[in-house]
Amino acid sequence: MKGSVRRPGPVNLSPKLQGEWAETRFLSEALRRGLQVAKPYGDSARYDFIVDSSGHLSRVQVKSVSRPERNCFRLTMGWGGGSKSRYLPRDADLLAAYVIPADAWYLIPIRQVAQLKSIWLSPHRPSRRKFEPYREAWELLEE
């Protein structure tokens, strides 16, 4: 993958800091697109933001990945501590997955990833993965 991706963000962050940084990137991108964004109070909701597009509310969970694995980017799905619980449609409406080195967003309906332990994203090989139709699919928030 040498030369195929760039690093738009900070390097060597702890997972917590990387997640917080990805959330700020999501917020910035959503606001740039004219969406209204709210953040739930506290850290106990299973989603990170509520996005309002002309009265349509979507609960969005933001995840990020910074390091390739087997020439792809694996995103671990779930919430909670060591034994992660899988996301379900009752937990959130949309997953906003950010592949940091490629500066690529995937906006995936939670029902597409419900019960999965992980998903694989390949922004550098778009024909190779099933989640490519959701790459930069910001229109899912604008419906």
C-alpha cells in the first residue's frame, strides 16, 4: 500500500484520542454540508451524534481506523469493554466510518453491519469490497 494512501491526520494517538479526533472530523464535515448536529450529553449513548436534516433525525456512531491490516482496513464493530456488544438498529441509525490514511468516509446504515464483529474497508481498491457503495454517501444523512 506504499504510496497509495496519505495520512491527513495525527499519528500514534491512543484509541480514545483517535476516536475523539475522528468525531471532530465528522462534525466539521457534517457542518460543512449544512447539516445540523447535536452531541448527546455524557458518554453513555450508543451513538455519537444526532444529525438533523430538514427535520429528519439520524443517530450516528463514528468509528475510525488508521492502520492497514492485510492490505485493507479492519474496523472493529461494537460497544462496551473487552467483550463488545454488536450494534443493532435500535442503537443507532448510521455508522460513519473514517479511514484516516485515505481521508475517506463510509456512511453505512447500521442494519448493514448489525451483529458483525468487524468490517473491512478498501478505499484504495474500490471494486473489492461490499461497503464501497457507502463511500462518501452523505446523502443518507440528507434524506
